Amino acid sequence: MATPTAAPGLCSLRPCKLSRTSAGRPTTARVPVVTRCQASSNQEHPLGVTRRSAVLAAAILLGSSSVAEAASAAATQKCTDFVTAPNGIKFCEIQEGTGPSPQKGAMIRCHYMGRLASNGAVFDSSYERRRPLSFKIGVGQVIAGWDQGILGADGIPPMKEGGKRQLIIPSELAYGERGAGGVIPPKATLIFDVELLGKR
């Protein structure tokens, strides 16, 4: 069977795979991460999809309170004063950073937690993995909503190192019509709590 073609600029992820316990409940899932593909669509994601993040997503979707509480600890502060940019991204400053803003093409590090806007389900969290995501900003290594929401765009100021921002990203700037990994449905609006870390 031919490998499905990825939507333009998005990572082609395999369908959700679940293993079963003796009780018949799923225990692991292949879940998407925020990054786009740098390789061809028939290759694995360049950063891979870790077993730990898969277990996190499956456990949260199944209502495992211990894992869910660990992941949600990253977003204890609530945003209520959102600004809507012309591109459709809504953003709210949780904490203003004090460091410099990144420049296009710079390697940056971020901690984040991603949720579905429809039901609040967590699909990925770097906090749970205890390892931030490193990538080049503004060059298409992540979804467009991240590039614009962190680097800045019309109506969106750039983040500063040490800052925390909540982004509500429309589907056309995220995973679009296809969704991703069997966890993010088509046309899904996503919520990300993003923390821009300083350089080591």
C-alpha cells in the first residue's frame, strides 16, 4: 500500500497505533509532535516520536490522573485577555520575558504543552519528557502558528527569552485538513502553552 502524501509543509505521520493490556485498554499511541518534516514523507519524523510522549498522550486521553496532572502543571496560570492577530492566531502573555527576542533562523529552545481546543485533551508535552524542543525559528521547521506566534507577525510581538505565552492556533496554521497521527483531528484548533528558554 502506498504511503499517503503529506499535506504541503506538514509531517506525514503514521496512523495511531495502540497496544492492548490484558483488560483490552490501549497503553501506547503514536502521536504527533509540533515539528514539520525536514525529510521526505516516507521517512520517520526527524525528531522521532518518543515512546514517552506516546504514553503521555494515551494516558491523558484515557483519563490517567497522575500523568494528566504532571502535564497540566506546566499551565497553571490561566489566560483570559487574548488578542486576535490578523492571521487568526490568538495570543495571551502569561509571563513577559526579560531576555532578547530571537532572530529568524536562530536555534531556540522551548518548553510547551499542546492541547485540543475542542475538549482540552493534551496531545504532547515537553514538560512531561523533561526535555525542551530545540529548533530553528522562522524557517519552517515547526508549524506556521509556532513560527509566527514566537518570532512575531502582523499584530503579534516577538517573544522574549524567559517569556511564557499561550497561543490559540487555527487549523490552517497547524495541521490543516489532514490532522495528524490519529490524535489531532482534521481542521483542529490547537492551544499551546509555550515557554521560550534562554540559551545555555
